[in-house]
Amino acid sequence: MLRSLLLSLLIGAGLAQAGEAPRLVQRDGRHALLVDGKPFLILGAQAHNSSNYPAALGPVWAAALDLKANTVLMPVAWEQVEPEEGRFDFSFVDTLLQQARQQDKRLVLLWFATWKNTSPQYTPAWVKLDPKRFPTMLDKDGKPSYCLSPFGAETLKADQRAFVALMSHLKRIDARQRTVLMVQVENEVGTYGLVRDFAPAAQAAFEQPVPAAVLARQKPKLAASGTWREVYGDYADEYFHAWAIARYIGQIAAAGKAVYELPMYVNNALRNPLEQPPKPWANNFSSGGPSWDVIDIYKAAAPALDVVSPDLYSPESVQIEANLRLFQRPDNALWIPEFGSKPAYGRFIYAMLGRGAIGVSPFGIDYFNYSNHPLGTQATNQTLVEPFERVYRLFAPIQRLWAQWAFDGKTRGIAEADDRQPQQLDFPGWTAKLSYRLGRFGETSWGGEFAKPAAGTEEPHGGAAMAQIAPDQFILIGQRVRVRMEPAEGTQGLMLRVEQGQFDDAGRWVMERVWNGDQVDWGLNLPAEPVMLRITMARPR
Ligand code: DGJ
């Protein structure tokens, strides 16, 4: 009691030792989120949109506990922290942090303000009721859109002031313990149904030359410089809107970081990643959002935003693979703050973590009596978390190790594709060949029952993630997959030993059994409940 009183006095006076700030680092094009100075893997659980009240937290912690998540992603709404202009109430944030610490969870806070899924629904009433001061966008005929304008100078000022108040409050209550790891600024921004703002201030900006910072990153299409139309032709309206929104959010993020520096990111309602090359906006996605084709505009206009991240709600494996590829860049860490809660998404965690994502989080991990079906599962009880817990269970005890291996470029991962075809993971010197729908004994070439797909494989649920922890040694985590290790082309090699086991708290391997005989003769057949194997390969002299 006395100790905590003393501590809060010291913190108030700015004297207590601040904890090391979470930060993103990049090396050789790979990324890590450093927490307490070491790579950290976010095994996240995102709560529902209306769970940001003290009375709603119980079902969130229960689901996060069942999932074995280490981090909860939770909205903080402008309407709740500034119900009257200039009067701030952070009591929910206080309760949230207190309970998160009791639950031994970290937090990512989601700032729902000017835009939440493009709409102003989370702004306070005093914003909603004053469209003169807080204008919406206008179409070509001067008709208002539902969406607040990124040229609303007063809106920006007010949102930024509230965000700075939030970050100042976080600094006061969390600079020592560092429960909050990152902050998402706004939520799925952009505009549906209108490509950009046509109000006079916006139009005047549209007719200005494209800023040099944008030209340097977003490849010009028609002319090396000039107005947005001259440089980007049919793409000009969408690109301009992306720039306007990015600049707006970037200023909010920068002001927040100036008082309390934490990694900040934006999330994204995706455009179709398979439309290649991407066509100009045709009313088919939210214009101006950070879709993959305008990541460079966001980087140019909003350097305070560290990451642009995809929200994955199309479970087709080709879509997911394409999005992971498009959002993982040397200048953009892969971070998936949302994906659907249907069981089909579980296997993609292997692909995300194997690729070196700094974290993942299914959406709606919350026993609140609400389901966002058909985006997510209908289940609102423990059945909801099972497909994800199955995978988290294996990664949770080694999350620090895995994050370090990923940062060092040692990991690969993949999910069973919808076409169920074999795949491979290539490592220096060795290749892992993966196949699906097989039983745990024998070969399909033998015909009869051996040729039939194994029971329980009607839907694709396979996946594998591997780390090459020494030149000839691998950790394999996976489910519903047959793995055969082969020497890289033109070399010789054999599988010397396979152990099933786990790592202890000190990061030492603890062997439980050696897999041999039936367990290796037909490849390594990983069952529906994932296992961890340590595979030692060798090259006979
Ligand atoms: C994506 C949004 O970012 C979430 O907040 C939520 O609205 C889901 N869509 C749908 O449940």
C-alpha cells in the first residue's frame, strides 16, 4: 500500500523509473516489436466494438484467457473520453489497465474517433450535432456524404486534442509498467460511395501540385510532376483522398507520440488483392483507406504511423496469401490486428507467424452475446476460441523465442491452400515438403483405403510453421499435415532424429519422446491437435 502510494507520488513527480518503451525495429527488411528490450510476439484477442466499458470486460478476459492470448485489443472511443467538449474522463482506461495487469495481459488500444469503419458514429454528440464546425465531405453536386471531411480543420484539432489527452494520460499511468504496447489511430478509414471530398477547400488542394514526398514514393503514372490529375490520371481522386486522410491521421499520431511515444498503426478494409494491376477506384472499396496500392502515400504523408495493417475477412487462401505478401515489406512490418473468427482462419496463423508477423489477432474474441456472423463464427462461447487456442497453445510458451527467430529470418510458414495441393518451405540446405488429407500411415499409391482422403479433412485446416534453429536442425509446429524433409537439390542428407517436446521457461528444449518407426516411415504426420517437433537432419560423409 505504502509502496504503491510512494510509487504513484514518484510517477506523478516524473521520478519513477520509466519502463523501456515498446518499439519497432527493422533489420535486413525484417521487423520485431521490442517489449522490455526483446522481440515480442503479439498473440492477440480483439474484443467486440462495444466492449469498451468496465461492465463489459469480464467476458473479454474470459475469452482471452481461454485463447491463451498475451494481448487484448480494445477500443477507446472519443465519445466516452470526451463526452462534453474539454471534459475528459479516462476512468474506463484506468479500469482497463488495472484489470489487464491483474490478468497478466498486454494491451493494444484502438482509437475510435473521427472514423470508425469510415463513419463518425464514435464521435461525441457535440461533434455529431455541429456539422458546420465539423463538416462532412461533399460530392460534386455539393451533396453531403456521411463521412467527415479530412479537410475539417476543427475536426482535426478536436480529435487531436482528445488523442493527446489520452496519450498524456497513458504516460501518467503506464510509463513504468508498459501494459499498452501499441495504439491504432482511427479504424478502417476511407469513404464508401464517394471517391474524395469535392468541397471548396478540398478542391483547391486537389488542384495543387502533388507534394514532393508523395512523388518520391508513389510512382507517377503520366507526368513526373504536376497536379494530382496530371501525375496520376484516373487514379488521382483516390490517391488524393488517401493523402488527405493519411495527413490527417499522421498529424494526430505525431501529436500523440510527442507526449508519449508508442508504436502507432492504421488498419484497413481491404481492396481485392488479386486485381492486378489495381484499377482506379470504381465504388468497390473504401476510397482513401490504406489499401496496399497506396501504402507509399501513407508512408509519405504520415511518417508517424509505423505500420499499415490488413484486416482479413476473406478466407480464400489465395486472397490471404496475397494480402500477407502485399502488406509485408521492408518498410512495413506484418501485423494482423483483425481476422475473422470462423474456424477456417485458424490455420492461417501458421502462415502469418512463419512469415515473421509481429503479431496476429482474431476479431470478436469476447463471450459477449453477439456474433458478427457471417464474417465470423456464430459461436459466442468456448467453441469460438478453439480453432485459435489450438495454435496459440503451441506458440504461447515460446513466443519470445519465436519472435527472435523470425526477426533473425529463420522462420517460414504456410497454411493448407483451398486446392489442397502439396506445398513446400525452402530453407538454406533443406526443403520441407508438405502434403495434406493423408492418414498417418502408408501411401496413397497403395490404393484402396490408403488412397482415400483421411477422415476429418473435408475442409482445409492444415498448416505448418518451422524455424531453422541450426543449419541442420528445425522446430516444426503444425496440424493436419504430412511433412517430409529433403536435402536441397543436388545434395545428400537424411533425417537423423525427431523428438516431440517443448521448451521450458528458460528456453531449453525438453524432449518427451522420440518419433521413430510408424511415426516417421510415412513422413511426419501431424495430427489435428498440433504438436511441436525438433528435427535433426544430417549429411553422411
Ligand atoms: C472490421 C472492423 O475494423 C471491426 O471493428 C468490426 O467492425 C469488423 N469489421 C466487423 O465485425
